Amino acid sequence: MHNPVAEAKQEFRGRIESAFRAAFAAGELPEAELPDFIVEIPADSKNGDLATNAALVSARALHTAPKKIAEALVSHLGEGGIFTKAEVAGPGFLNVFYAPEWYADTVSAVLEEDADYGRSDIGAGKKIMVEFVSANPTGPMHMGNARGGAIGDGIAAALDACGYDVTREFYINDAGNQIAKFGCSLEARYLQIYKGEEAVEFPEDGYHGEDIKERAKEFADLYGDKYLDADPEERREALIAYALPKNVEGLQRDLAKYRIDYDVWFRESSLYKDGTVDKIVKILTDKGLTYEKDGALWYKNTQVLAERLRREGKTEEQIEALELKDDVLIRQNGNPTYFAGDIAYHYNKFALRGFDRVINVWGADHHGHVARLKGAMDAVGCDGDRLDIVLMQLVELMRDGEPVRMSKRTGKAITLTDLLEEVPLDAARFFFNLREPSTHLIFDLGLAVQQDSQNPVYYVQYAHARICSILKNLAAEGVEFKPEYAGRAYSAPEELSLIGGLARFPGEIIDAANAYDPARLTKYAIDVATLFHKFYNSCRVKGEEETVLQSRLALCVSVKTVIRNVLTMLKITVPEYM
């Protein structure tokens, strides 16, 4: 698996190290142990394709001016290979430029690897879980869930492309207080059908959505008044047993329409049935990390987090300022808290299923829970540093410059289903990944349905379709692509810039995976489309002599491949005509 930029950086680094040794041997530089130096892509292409600060950071150790060091290194870099020239810039930066062979080899690498181009093996098969969406099954999915779905699926795709063994998981909260509240809400609506809304008080903290009324009516249509005079607990259990699977099926159906396929749908209730919750309570108790107070069992969160913060270098004053508090594990009524279930769930991920790393995509309102859960993983022996939380900011829907909060159809808060009825699925998945998760996202509903270059997903898709059109039209004229000509004649600046963009693709995926940021992929796709359009407007394909024509066809096919690969990762349609 080729990574043209990483390979070039490695070669450049090796040549710099060899040049230092040669300059030492020739007596041109005083020999000394060298500090680490960086090799990077300059912000301005005028400063070369790669640059290093090797001369600058070694000046102190060598007691020599950086510029003199850089000049000595240039003289020993050697000729040939993937670099055509080297130059000293500024106070001592050393810049190099790619040789024509590098551009040709990059295009050949894309053509050779095809669908695998961009992939790497840096993950080395390590088991990693991405848990995302995990919407409460008591109601429909909202905009936060929609954004979390696109982000989580994008993170998983980037990690998979990096060679990790990735599991996508949805956590079904089918136990605890929210399910009890769900049952009480259903019960009230069911009784109201027969007794009237005025006769049956609805729980103050109940779920008021229309979906609750619909489920209660379905239940009544199926069972009639069978449960009207039943024991309340029996009635609620029957209502939950009917409604909850229906809701989960709805979540599965809606997420499948959103092109998200989960490997595991994990039920919270299983943690109680298999004794995992009891097990983590025992582990914490045996370690002296619990105590009883006011009839409840408490977890020493303050102690555990303080220890973690000290290891991170925090002072006692800083720790005190956080005003840490302990947490209830088991309530007075004997029921475990959500936090107890969450500890058990993550213990299951690490200790029982053996994941090397776990990533959760949460809303920003869960910020306060991050440190607690990491600390709890330390406490149960699972190393909280292996748990990463991606906190996702809110989504603001806009239309014609005005905020949109309500569905046109229902007059209620907009759900994922409402959104997908209004905007194309491709636009939804692309737009939700246009900004890094930690950034507030403005989703322009009007822009999402535009079919022009202002719409970023349309812009990228159109680049792919345009290339398909070029290939089809040339084939109709008897001109077929001949891969053996690939890369023999690249010299135009637009060609070189475009190939440089293609070369970045494997590194962009690695960066997206490491940063848990799929927005790097959408931005990259836009960049490649822009570079292609510049190339298309400046460099003819049809009508050129054979070598130039075929080289440019090879470049077009390479761009087509890269755009297809990045859109496929994001589960966005790759059209051949538009």
C-alpha cells in the first residue's frame, strides 16, 4: 500500500541523515549528536514540495550557523531519485522539489491499487469499537443523532481504512429510569383512550411525544381493554414489551436508510441479566471504593479522579477547584443508577470482549461524564486512557438565513426522518461531516438541495461525473485509455498540483483516523475536486498527441478513483453522470 508523501518524507529524512554523516566525515561540519528534526509540506508550494528544519535545530549542537549547515547538507544530498533539486531558504530551511518520476509513480500507484488506494496497515488489526448514536429507544432520533451517525460512521470508516479491526455498535438503553418513565407514559395514554384525557393525569416527567400516543393506540387496537383493569405493573410491562421492540425496529430501519450498518446492537438489559452490573459493584467494593450513605451505595469518584488528575500533573489546588463529587451506584430502592450500568457496559467492552480501544461519540452535554467514566475504568482495572470520547456540538438548521426548529409536516421538532424527506441523503451525510465534531454546525437546508457548484457534495460528485463523461466521449471516438502510458509527460503546474493532491490521500485518511475527524475527508474531497476543475480548465485531453493524451487520461482516471474511494468511505453516491 503506497503512501507517496510518507514515502517521500522518509526518503528525504534518510538523505538528510546521510548528508550529515558525509559532512562530518569530510570535516565540513563538527561531529555531534543531532536533535530530532521535522520534515513537512510547506504551506506555500513556492518553498518546495518538502522542507526540513534540520539545519536550524542542529545549529546549537554543531556551534555552526544554520545557513552554513544547510549549504553543507545540500552538497551531500545526492542526485537522482524522487527529488530534482534542493535549495536553502530563509535563515536555514532546506527545501526539496519532486522529480518528474515521483509524479509518474504516484499516478501509477493510484491506478495499480485502485479501490485499495488510500488504505494503510497502521492499525495492525487492533480491535477498536466505535459506539455512536445510541439514541434513547423511547422516541425518534433528533438532529444530534443525525450528526452523530454521520460522524461515528465516518470515524469507523477511516479507522477501517487504516487497518484496524473495527466494530460499529449501538447501545440500546432498554433498562433503568427512562424505561420506567416510558412505561408510565404509555400507560397514561392507554388509559386516556378509554377514560378520557381529563380523567387520567399524565406524568409530569413523562414523554409527551405523538409517538407515545401512536404506540398506545396500536396496543389498544391489538388488545382492546384487556389491560384496563389489570395490575398496573403488569399493564406497564405489557405496554413496554409491545412498544419497545417497535421503537428499536424503527431505529434500525431509519439508520439503515441513513446507510449505517451496525455490527452489534447491544442491550443494556443484558448487563443486568448476566450479572455484569453486580460484578463491577463487587469489584469496586472489594477495592474499598464504595460506601453506604442514606440507604444508598456510593462510589468514591472523588478519590479515583483525584488520583488520575495527580498522575496527569494537576496540583492539589487545581483538583480542589474542580469540586469533585462522589456518585451513587445503587439507589435506596435497590436499583442501580445509569452510571453503574455505564461502568458495567464499558467493563464489558474492555474486559469481556477485549477491545484495545473504545471510542464513544457523545453530545457536548455529556462533557461532565467523560472524566468520571475514564476514572471508573481505571478503578475496575481497564485503563481509562484506552477510552476516547468524541464530544459533538449542536446542529443549527437554517433556511434562507433563518433558524428552522420545527417540521413543516408535523409542527414538532425535526427528526432524522423529517430531514431525509427534505434533503438528499448524500447531502445529509456530507454536510454533517463538513466541520470537525467539536465545532458548532450550521446546516443550510436550501444549500443542501441546490444542484450547482455552491453545494459541496454536488461539486465533488460532479467532478467524478465529468471524468466519466470525458472517458465515455473519447471511447465513442475510438480513443481508449492505455495505462502503460501513465505518467510519461507531466509538466503543467495544474497537473503537478493535482497529482500532489492525490498523493495526500493516504495521509489524510490516517490524520482523520488519528483525530477522529471525518471532516478532514470531506474537506479533502472538495480540495481534489477544485484541483481537478483547475486542471480541466487549463489542460486539454482530447486532441493532444498520444503520450500527453494518455498521461492526462491516466491522471483523470486517478482522480476518478480517489474521489470514488473517499465518497465510498463516507457512503455517498458516486454518480457517473449528472
